[in-house]
Amino acid sequence: MTELNRAALVTANAVNQQLGTSVGYLTALATSEAALRDDVPAMYAHAQRIMRSMPEATAISQDRSSHQSQTGW
């Protein structure tokens, strides 16, 4: 295996790990009590708490017209 192949494998593994972590956070948000109650303000607050543990997260935006929150990471 060449050095370039190793570097690509390490990068792919890091991306895979980050995606898995992000999916976990999004699943926690989507299955939270707030989401199940359709309580958008509480869900937004929950997303803010999640973001504090994610240094790579950059923003949460909330679309009030459709009651959707989006996280940026």
C-alpha cells in the first residue's frame, strides 16, 4: 500500500467517523421528547445543547414557516 493510499484510507475513516457522530446527534434530536411533541422551541433549545458538545457545529437555523430546524456541521 502506498503512502497516498494510506493517507486516503485515514481520511476516509475520519470522514466516516464524523458522519456517524453527526447521524447520532441528529437521531438524538429527531427522537427527542420535544420533537415527538412537535415543540419547536424546546427542540431548538435541545439542538443548542447538542451543539455545545460539537466544536465542528457552526449554526442552527430555524424555519418557522415549516417548523424545521437545521444544524450546520
